[in-house]
Amino acid sequence: MDTSFSPLSRPQYSAIIKAGTLPGYTSPMDTDADYASLISVTKADNMNPRWPLAFTWAEGHDGSDPGLVAARVNNLGGVKWVGQSGAYDSGIAADTGGTYAGFPDLTGYYQEFVRIMHNSIIGPHYEAGDLISAVEHYTNGPGTGHNKVTQYQAYVRDYPPEGAATVVTGQEVANAALKHLGQAREADTWNGDHPVEMMCQGDVEDWVWEATGVVPHHYASAAQAGDDGPLNSGPAPVGAQVFFRGPGWSSFDHTGVSLGGGRTISGLATVTISDGWQNPAVGYRGWRMPVGVSNQAPSPDESAERAEFPTGKILRKGLGFRNEWDRAATLGNEYHMRHFGYPVTDEYVMRFSAEPKQDRTVILFERGGMAWDGSQAAPWDITSLNLQQIAEAVAEADKRGIRYRG
């Protein structure tokens, strides 16, 4: 899971602290100085400030729990005294032996929290984005501390950067899913160890997160997610989450992401593309677009700025794409909006693993990809990429950092 720095406003910070404070008590954290300390320390480490706040909530309701004896020495996360720099021995007995560390202010505490997240025991898990393992080591036990991760997810969902609502196209979600095609299902970053048939919902949440940068609402299974609200019937648009129930599926149900045309990508033993599943006869329940994902093509005004097609900046006029260019000149930009949407990458050259040893120039669109090569006599015909080629093209674009603005 991503924990990179994300802005948190002073009003949002105050709302988080007030929501976490026990009734009848007062949190010592709701001050301008403490807010500034949190932002300063986490920004310097590129840490999301919502992450340490999940700990101050879980360990003692943001310092308001009278049972948190170390709160009076600015230790809101139960950090023990081990002689660390910037702290002192508070003399307060810790419930697991030894004593609690004391800090001169919350800046010192946050600096120690950052250090802990990067130490030799917790650091490898935290830095890899495995927050479940990170909190288990923090709380010294398998299966413990998961409420901190759940609370962090809730803070990310409920307190996004103000004025930064994220809306992406369904194709971007599909592209995120396609990057994992063929990947074996071995671990679930959301739920820990469990049967493989429960991982499909976690896969979808990961893919939506990759595409939007927003932590989705977390569900323990496809069944729980599918039951949480109405579903649309019929074939699903690209990027929609699709749900399945009935004979052939486990009691946890099944879910995946639509690739359009009745195709579904989902996590089984491996991440697999399947045709024909979006049919009630095989247990298809329906579809729902994830929050922050749109199944609409850009408006003409947006697309004119994003695509610059067919002015030549992306799809160069000449032999490349010649037939499609001529057709667009007759039918106009609406042709591409209806069929592929607008470009999401610059054109780039790559070699597909399934092709003969021949370089092809490719470009990815919102709802597909196209390619041409230099082995044919002019005018060159362009071809649509198949799903495997799209997956390879998406992975190559990500590796090279090839992205068009917008």
C-alpha cells in the first residue's frame, strides 16, 4: 500500500483528532504546533501524515484515553525506551516490561515513529508497502494491529487532499489490471493469509488504487463488495467491477474488472482473462463502476487539449497510421472517441514477446492500443493490439515512464 506524502489540511487534521477523541475527554493533539510538527516530519520523509495518525488513534484515541499513561510525555504510540536519540527514559513502566520513552514534544515522537518505520525489522515491510506485516512487527504478534491499517485506509478515503478529486477512465483501471496478467496469486496485501478464492476482491482494490491513487473502500470478499449496493445488468463497460455468484464459485463469490466486449480479467490461481462470463447463465450478477472511475469518454473540449488529434503531435501525418488518418479526416475526431478514445501515451517503439523479432511503433488509447511496423510497403496498415500485446505495451510504457499529459 502506498504511504507517500499526501497533503492534509489543518481543518482535516482537526476533524480526524475530534473524531478519534473519547467522549468526555480532550486530546492534547489539536493545536497548530502539533499539526505543523506532523506535516513537517512526514513531508521530510515522504510519509503520508495519515499513517502515524492511525497509530495515535489506535494506541490511545489520539492521546485522550486516560489509560495511555505515556501521553503526558508526548509518547502517543507506546514506544519503549531503548536509549534512542531524541528521547529520554520516562520512568513510566511499560505493560510489556521496561519503561516508556519520553519526548520533549510531538516533533520528537513523530521523528522516532519515522525512524521505527525504517528500522531493520519493520523497515523492509513498510518500505515494500506491506503495512500488515509492518504493524504486526510493531505490535509484536501475528494477526495484531490490523486496525491501524484499516484506520489508515479510512483516513485516506475520507480525507483526500482537498480540491484534488481523482477521476480516471475505465481503461486506466483495465490497464492497471493487465499489468498483472499471468501473475500467480500468492499474497493479499489487504487481508493477510487466506484461501486463494478470497483474493480476487483484493486484486480489484489494488488495481483501482494503482489507477486512481485513491484507496478504495475495503471489503473482505467479493460477496461483501457485491452486496454493498445496487448492480447494473448487462455487459459491463471497460474498467467496471463485475461480480459473480452461484454454482462453480465459492461462498466468497468472485469478482474482476471488465475489459469490454464481455471479457473479464480477474485473480484465480493466476490473473486470467476470460470470455463469456458476463452472462447470468454462469452466475453473472452485474457490474458497478468503482468510485473515482468514469466510463465516459472525454468531452470534446477536454479531448481537444488532451489528444491534439489529428494535428500530428501524437499521430504523425505520413506513412504511419496513414489509412486511419485518412478515415479520421473524413469522419472527424468522433470516430476515435467512439472506437478507442484518445491517446494516453506518446508513440514509442517496442518488440512484443509473441511477435517475430521485429520492432513495432505503438500507441495506447483509452480503450485499446494500435501498432504499425516498417516492414510493409506504404501505405502501412495499422493493427489493433490484442489483450496480451496491450498488457506488454502498458508494462513497457510504465517501465520507460511514457505518458501523455492529461
